[in-house]
Amino acid sequence: MAVGFFMGSVVATSQLFFLLCLIYIGYHNDHKHLNKPAKEETFMAFFSLIMCLLLGSFAAILGAHRSEILDKNLDPNLQQFSNEFSEPEDNAGGGAGRYEPPRAHA
């Protein structure tokens, strides 16, 4: 599930950069009609298009190989996390060893 979510967010970011590319092209055309320099808009449109292509190709590669990422066999000797509470080795607190939360007085 996490790979699909990640892939979706990469595709959405790629589409965002494509939209930014189109917006900067529009700004470039507006500046050209007003006889103003449009060097920054041209650069940003090019940069946004490159980012769109890079993110889109990464999403395509990730989509093509996601079964290889998910099918990794886990080592059975790895220690799994447990929800059990383990007592500390050194009980220097002097209490019963367990935390008791304060009680509200009525």
C-alpha cells in the first residue's frame, strides 16, 4: 500500500510541474506582448518541464518494478517488534517496577 501511495504522490507532483510549465509559458507570452524581458519565465518553464519528465519517468520505472520491491523475502531470523512491555533490568526507582499514573481526586 505504501508503494502505491508513494507512486501516486510522485505522479501528482509530476503533473504539478507540468502545470507550472504551462503557467510559466503563459507568463512568457504575456511578457513578450508587453515588450518586457522574459528570460526568467523561459528558464522556469524549461526547468519545470525537465522536473515533470524526470518525476514521470521515475513513476513509470517504479510502477514497472513495484512487484520486485514488494516481493522481497524477509529474513526469518530478524527480531520482530512486539507490543509487550519488558521490565527494565535495573530497578533503581525503588518502586514496584511498574509505572502507575496519578489518580484524579474527586
